[in-house]
Amino acid sequence: MIRNIIFDWSGTLVDDLPAVLKASNYVLTQAGKSAMTLESFRQEFQLPFTTFYDRHTPDVPMAQLEEWFHTEFRVAQASVVELPHAREFLEFCRAKKFRTFLLSTVHADHFQVQCRGNRFDTFLDRPYTDVWDKREKIHEILAENDLKPGETLFIGDMEHDIATARHGGIHSCAVLTGYNTLEQLRAAQPDLIVEHLGELKRVLLKNHFHLLAPEPEANLEPPLATVGALIFNARQTEVLMIRTHKWSGKWGIPGGKIKRGEKSETALRRELKEETGLAITDIRFVLVQDCISSKEFYRDAHFVLLNYTCRAPAKHPRVVLNEEAREYQWLPLAQAQKLPLNRPTKVLLAAVMKVQLAESRKRKAKTLTRRG
């Protein structure tokens, strides 16, 4: 049974990735190197962060690198915000009387500044900050606080966090809210991967505060019915594509689970409003797909996917993404097909293109008939 939780900070409780990227790019440009895109940074950055510097700025003294980074980060950290579900999970830990700790590379000064806004420090029994290599600290934390490894869980967003948990002989949970991709986290082999801390709360409650169920339940759980839609703009010249952590960083469509007692089209309108902020019209059913244990999805699941097309009411509709999506694009359908898509979206787009082609041929045939 889990009784103690050790948190990572960056990417687990707070979203500081934009600020860290800005400060890191400042370091790189000061060192005469090219700045990185967000995606290239997420692929390259690793802990201990000295490894990242050794690879990209080997000729610059560490003291200079740290001075550049922290000078820029002090300005950029105004953008740091708490992650969705983090506060709820910390409150849950307090209510269930878990002992809670922080093990992070975050500079103590930055931690204090950020806590002035979110007060997350009040939920922690003891923070351990300024730790460059967490593996070197984990046994000390366990011993100092008399934590039993079998009752202790480390939650983090990076491969280094999972390696630290393994080094300490404790449980590990990876969250998809931070720096590493699903592919990187899977390679680290944590005990559990969750989309966010809200999902971890549900897992712990369902399993009576064990990390995993005593017996596998995969064969007992029925398939989940879901809805999703390819959204066209008002002129039907472009479609909305979104990218999420859940689908291995690949592009797809918005959608989600149907609630009990909810009609499928009602669920579709609700999910699309929640995920994109768009109120949609002209809903048309396209096809149903089985999605069974997809390796692209972050966990083992069986979905029955009800796929639709629909329209946004404006030529240039304003999209407001929730925490589930990372970014979006409006693209012509043919261009959208060239993106790295998850498999269900590939199938849907191919089906929509087929329908459009058939309708175009019918229109041409009618025109020729009228002329004849």
C-alpha cells in the first residue's frame, strides 16, 4: 500500500517548460549555438542536466552556464503555472494522510518564488531542491525520513525520475505533463504511466491505495465507447488537427468518452467544446472503428470509436485547447494527411477523402447530364 509520495517539481506539479526552454536557449545563444525548438529541446534535454551541457556547450565552464541560465530564468519564470490536477492531487494526499516530499533539480530560490503564488510548499513534509543527480539523493531521503521502499512512490515526468525510483527500490509513476515523450517514458519502464495526476488519484482510489490492481482486470473491463470528429472550418477549406501526449505525440482529432445516459452526438458536442472551445454544426457520421491495445496510445485500452465530421461556425474560428492537447493546426485536408497521424485518424481522413471524391464525381456527372 502506498503511504509516502515523493514528487518531482518541473513537469509534474508545475509547468515550467516554456521558461526553461527560454532560459536554455539564452544559454545556447550566449555560447554561440543555435536555439532549439520545443520539440528538439524535449528530445535533447535530460537529467542530470550537466549531460545536456556537456553535449552542447562542452567548452563553457559550468559556473558561466549556470549564471546565464538563472539570470534569464528569473525573468522567464513569471510564466510558470501549476499543472491541471496538481492542486487537487496534493489536497488528496493531505486528506489521506500520505507523507509527501519533493526531490527536484529546481533551484531553491526559484522554488520559493514559485511557491509564493501556488503555496504548494504547504502540502510538502520536506522539499529537497538543488539536486543535480536524484539517484545520489534517494537513499538518503528514504533513510532520513524512515520511508519503507514498498510503501513509497516517486512521481516524475522524465526518464531520470524513473531511474531514480528504480535505484531506490521504490515504486514509480510517470506523468505525461512534462518534458519527456511517451516513447522516452516507456523506454524507462515505470510501474505506471498516467496522463496526469488526476488519473493517478483515480488509480489509487480504485486499487485501494495500491499502485496496481492485485489481479489484471484487462479482460474484465468492457470496451469504452468514444466520439471524435474531423472539424472543418465554415468554408470547408481546412480541417482542425490537434496533437496530444496521449497518442505518442502524433496528430489526431478531438474527442472523448461517452458518459452513461448521454447520446453520442451530445457527447460529441460536449467533448469538442471542452477540448477546443468550438460550438460545432452540421454533424455527419462517417464510420466506426475498433481500437484495441494500440501501441500509439499511452496505456492498454479497447475503444469503440464513433467518428464524425462537423463544421465550426466561423471562417477563422478561435480555438482554445484544454490541458489534453499540446498544439493545433488548421490545414487543407490533403495537407493534414501528410502529418504524422495516429492510425485511427489516418483511417478517418482516408474515409472522408473517399466520400469527398465520390461526391465530386456525382456533381460532375450531374453537370454533364444537364449539359447533354
